Amino acid sequence: MSRMIIRETLPIDFDDISHCIFSAFQNDGEIALVRQLRADNDVVIELVAEEAGSIVGHVVVSHLRLNPNISLQCGGVAPLSVLPGHQSTGIGSQLMEAVIERSRSVELDALFLLGDPDYYQRFGFGVTDISSDYPAEFFQAFELTPECLNNVSA
């Protein structure tokens, strides 16, 4: 089996990334989101998982602003996608671990995402009581700076 690597995204990857996202989600909504984040220069981190020269996974962290805007540097993780034939092989976990490590290195204070709490709790995410426009049971946060969200009003 060939070795999988995680690396920064390059513009030459964009078509393969779109294919990966569509294959994982079976719609164009997440592709449109990634394209808009790139167009708005809101991408903080964008990584791909590559195996045998092919992209098999992808993740984006974009700027996320809390309201009211406080001095925290936050990121939103979305989307995380893995080709269906490569799911449940650890690629998504490796992408999440890499994106958390990179988020620390660029000095983000917290990450937020929407997703299955049973999956994302293994990385340190937890359902948050910070109010948002998203379903509360899936809106999760991970403090990279300990206790940085303690005084964020709900």
C-alpha cells in the first residue's frame, strides 16, 4: 500500500478537490462554499491527503468571526471530505489532527465546526453553548488556547 501524505493545497489540486468533495457529500453546496472562501481570501488553512499521487481527502479552516467581535482568532473547519472508497481508514482523523496542529502554529485560539459530536469529540471538540445560526446539538468548539471561550457570551 502506498504511503499517504498530508500537505498544503496547491491551485493545481482544485479540480481534484472538487471531485473529492462532491464524492463525499453528493452535492455541490460544499464545493461552492470552498470556492467562495477562496475568492473571499477567508481560507486560513487548506490541506489535502494524497495517496499514490491522487487526492483522497481535503479539509479547510476559514476565518470565523464571533459576534460581538472580540480579540479571539477563530477558525471554522468545513468541509472535511474523504473519498468514499477511503473512508473509515483514518484519513479523516489524520486530516483533523494535522489541521489542529496547523491551527496552533498559526496561533488560532479556537476552532468551530458542525458535525457528529461522537466523531469530533475524539479530537477535543465539544458541543458549545455559544449561540449560532446552526443546530445547537451539532455546533462544536475546540479551545486551542485553554479557557479562551469562558467569557464569550451565549
